[in-house]
Amino acid sequence: MDKIRVVGGNRLVGRVEINGAKNAALPAMAASLLTADSVYLENVPYVRDTLTTQDLLREMGVEAEILEDGSATLKASDVASQEAPYELVKTMRAAILVLGPLMGRFKKASVSLPGGCAIGARPINLHIMGLERMGAKCDVTHGYVDAATSGLHGSYIMMDTVTVTGTENLMMAATLAEGETVLDNAACEPEITDLASMLRDMGAQIEGDGTRTIRIRGVKKLHGCRHRIIPDRIEAGTFAVASAITRGDVEVSNCNPRHLTAVLAQLSQTGAQISIGPDSFRIKGRDPISSKNVTTYPYPAFPTDMQAQYMALMTQGNDSALITETVFENRFMHALELIRMGADITVEGRQAMVKGRKILTGARVQASDLRASASLILAGLVAEGETWIDRIYHLDRGYYRIEEKLAQLGAQIERVP
Ligand code: EPZ
């Protein structure tokens, strides 16, 4: 397996372009199942999770192709199977996103249960509850959820926990249901709004996306569309931390700074100097890095997908910082690897106390999930000597050639086959 080798010490300087958002591209690709017409997507990141989704759709009979230039063509005119098999779902939990579109258009679906992962149990009870409220019958047996309906109908659905893919699945299913569906306590991440605008381009009637209450009036049929995926706010946030931790000077372009308000506000509190443009921001790292507590919550608050990267930064803070993770119950695996690099971190349940002013030393470390792998690279950028990161297949799930982009900013980093 490939590894990443990082030698610490270089300040990052220059401009980096951000790719399309993985977490917007995955539901957009699944949405192609809602129509027999062609769907054309632009700015799709060429990463392992979008390629797995391409394979999953092809397995169902969809003509699906993603190109490295970010264009994707999807046509679900001859869907022969409504099954998402274990082999594919086990590699990518987001495969659950075919459940809603399949139920909306084909009135049946058989999707392998995603199961838990390194960061938490990740149940899908709210996805199932919502479909059942729309009239579906869902059986969970043999590791699969088998769902069927004679036709979905609109319903009022209150989700007791904010769920991103749950909101996306139910929104997609409701576009072809009879009558109006109201999703309450809905997720309002930018990826939700991006999907809603694509569905409207396909003829769906959706209001309130971006707020906690979304209304969907079902229509008989949806048509094809052309849609450009929003930039990846988490990739942009990762490069912002890379500049701050190396005391660098980086312009992060081709992104939407308004999607990063909480992240940039937190980084400026730590002392980074940030100037914001319409589709880019410039971030200059400063000494000292101020240790600041943070708590993750659903959007628009500080995102859980930036927690690991922020922890790496806090190992270099001038005091102690308390990091509280409220979204996932087990998202501190990276702390153990950062400790192997010399960090002083105490984890208790959903809180981690990070004592700063620690000189990190390069080590062999293992990535446990996508964002954890990014935090290990960030730590490696300031550690003394070499850091070798194993299991980078996690990294490739959601970052496109991150080591090349960092090298262009002056980092000493390479992928070692
Ligand atoms: C999405 O996952 C993202 N993935 C995750 O990004 C992200 O961390 C997460 O939202 C939170 O922002 C994609 O969009 C593909 P949730 P999702 O359902 O939808 C509980 C990355 O690094 N819950 O919003 O699976 C759940 O256990 C990935 O790119 C239920 O209890 O997350 C969790 O504690 C990692 N029942 C909380 O809600 C349900 O039915 C939020 O999970 C569903 C969720």
C-alpha cells in the first residue's frame, strides 16, 4: 500500500485551488437514479468515493462515467437492479444515498446496512423512520434493509438528530412522493442546499433548504439537468490549517469562504490573519498560535470534519485547548497517533484536552479515517524529521492529490508507492 512521507519544517507559501466537494458529489450522483434522462455534473472530485459510487451505479445498470477533469455523465434509463451490495457499501457508507432515490422512482430498494466505522456506530434509523412515515415497508434482515412501497406519500418527519445523508435521502425520496413532505430539524449543510438546487433543476419542488425545515411537494416525473458541484469546504479548511500550522502565507482559491465562516472565525481567534474574497481567502499563520477551545456541531457551527485537523493545530498552541466532539461518539482516533508524534493530549469520552507548546517528532503513524489522515499530514508538516503515514487509502477517499498540492506550496512531502 502507498504511504505518505512528510519531512517537517517548511513554511507553506503560494496559491492552492480547491476541488469540488465529495459530500456534495455523492448525493448528486445518487440523484441521477431519479430520472431516465441524462444528468451532467461538473467539478466532481476524482477521488475514491466518487469512483466507488460510479461502480455502484454501474452495478445497477446506470451508464455512469467520471473523468479526471471533473465532468461526469450519468444516465439511469436501464436500471436493472435496485440493490446496493455489501461489497460496495462496506467500502463507503455513503452508498446508503441510493436508498431514497430508488424508493422515490422504483418503489423498492435493497441496500446493505453500512454498519459502524472508526468514528462511530453510524445508525440509519432516521432514514428508515422517514421512509416508513412516507408509507414504505422496511425490513432489516441478513444485513440488508429491504424497502418497498406501492407509492410514497407526503408526510411530516421530525428527525430527533440532525443527519446530513438522512436529510438528503428523504429529500430525494419525497421529490416523487404523492403530496407534501416536511422535513423538520433537517440538516442545513451547504451540500444539502447544493443537492436541493440540482433537484429543482430536475423539476422538483423544494423550499426551505438551508434552514431546519424543508418542504418538498412531490411531482410525477423528474428530468435531466446539468449541475456544477460546490467547492469542498473541508478541503479548503484543511489547507487553511496547513498555512496556520506552518506559519505560512497561502491563498486558498476556487472555494466559497461563506461555507467556512465558523472555521475561519475559529482560526482567526487562534491568531491567523485572514482576508476574504468572493471565491478565495488568504491566510497567514502567526506566532504564537493561541490555544482556543472548540465544540463541533452541525452546520453552520464548527464542523466535525475539521476537528482532527484543528487538533493538530492545537498541539502547537501556546496553552491548552479543550476540543468537544458532539456529532460522533468516537472521533478521536487521530489523537493516539498524534501522541506517538509527541503531542500531549488527554481524551475523556467526547472531550480531548490538548496541551500545546509541544515539539512534535516524525514517526510512523496510521490513518484511521479520512480526516484523521489529513491531521497526521498537518502534524508531519511541523514535526522534526520524517513522518510516514500508513493506510492512506483513507486519505484518497476524499482528497485529490493532496500531497502534490502541498508540495506546490513548498512542503516536503511525497507519496511512496
Ligand atoms: C455526513 O455523514 C458526512 N458524509 C460526514 O463526512 C460528516 O462527518 C457528517 O455528515 C456530519 O457532518 C457525507 O456527507 C457522505 P450524519 P452522515 O447522519 O450523513 C447520528 C467525511 O469526513 N444518526 O449527519 O453519515 C449519527 O450516528 C465524512 O467526509 C443517527 O443517530 O452523518 C451521528 O452521530 C465523515 N441516526 C449524527 O447523527 C441516523 O439515522 C450525525 O450523522 C443518522 C444519523
